Amino acid sequence: MKTNYFKAILLLVSFLTVSSSFSQSSYSDKFPKWRLGLNMGGTWQSNDLSKNKAGLAGGFNIERILNRKEEALVGFSLGFRFLSGNSYGLDNNRNIALKSNTVLNGTIDTTLNYFKSPGYFYNNYKTKHGEGAFELKMNFPKFEKRTNIVFHLWGGIGVATYSTKINALNGDTMYNFSNIASQPSIGNLQSFYDKSYETVADGSSASVASSWAPSCGFGLGYRFSKNVALVFEHKLTFPRVDVIDGQQWKDDNTRTGNNDFYHYTAAHLIFTIY
């Protein structure tokens, strides 16, 4: 994780250096130059499991405003965003696609073999997310100044990190599913599992994995003054992998072919610097 944080910091330093050089030749001091933001909310996945739950997440961003006129009809900014948080999931449908799952079929640990007995598992996960991304944002300065309503859209590209673990052991032993129904309710499974998330999931590793990830989002909020605004944002990130939920196999033991992605919804406090 420290290595990926270091990469994110290097990306931020590079961005600030380029932006500073660009601004010296392109902007006067009378217009807004920078936006700094702090945000907090929840992140959750869209994936192969039936029930996904949001976990706490937060981050910060910094933007270099590009429009030359404060009352431009359409404005743009270049920004860097850092995000970190957890997401959770659970499936009350039996997973019988264990033949190729090296975590649950005894390949990695011979004492952990749900493929041999009972031949199924109820998927669950906890994923730690990290993200550093550059973003191009479009907003509407003239409309914003007249109404104090903030609306913006953005697209980005960056590095998404993920570390996924599952709850596969009840203490030091495998779970005994014979004591629950063949298709238990989500609530029953939540009570059944001890939420230890002690086992590295299939497709993950003990160290943090990463991938290039496009992203997009929008925000809607209110500007209280020319310097301070509160905006509610929703962001989608596409890591381009099918393992951030710990499940990548269909019942016939072929890959699902459907990549996972995650959401982030947050309250964003934005400070504009002139």
C-alpha cells in the first residue's frame, strides 16, 4: 500500500509542476486559480455477488482552473484526486465454481478445501480501495455565479489499488454450512459469519494489486460564497478486472468475463482560491 501511496504523491507533484508552469504564461491574477476539496462518503461495488454494502471512504482533490473568464458559459479544470475506503459484499447463493478457485479448493492451503467438502461456499469479501487519478472537469461558471448552484461533470484516468480478503475460516477451521438452510437469507449469513476477513481472496495477493482505471462522475451542490461550496458527488471507477470481489468463475468453471467496478458517493467541501 505504501508503494501505491508513493506513486500517487509522485503523480500529484508532477501535476502541480506542470500546472504551475502553464499558469505563468496563461492566466492573470484576477480570476479564480485553484480549487481544493475534502470529501467523505461511501464506496461500494457492482460485481458478481447478490448483496454489496458500502463502506466508509474519503479523500481529497486539487484542481487548476483553466477558464480565462470568471463568467464563462462553460469552464474546465484539470485536477488530481486521491480516494481511499472499504467495500463489502455477501452472496446467499451457493458458489459451486470452486474447481478453479485456488483459495477455496486446497491449492494454496490444503486445510482450506471447500471444493472437496461440502462442494460449495457462500461468497463474501472486504476490499480495501485506493485511487489516485487525474481528472478533466467541466462546469458552468456563469450559471453558477448567477444561481449559486454548482453542477459539474468529469472524466479521469489513474491508478486503482485493491486488496480483497474473504471470511473463509471460523477461527482456525472451515465453516460448517450444514447448520444453515441451503439458501439462507442475507441476514442469516451476516450473523453466521464472524466478519474476520482473514483469507486473501482468489485473484488477489498478500500485497496490494493495482491497475489503470478510467473513471467518471458528476456533482451537484450550492456555493455559499465565492470561496466555499458544498457539493454532493457520485463517481464510478472501472479497474478493468473481475477480482476485486474475490469471485471470477461461473458454475462451469469458466471466467465470468464481467469486470467489477465501484461507486463512490460523497459530500465534498470545495474551497476556491483566487
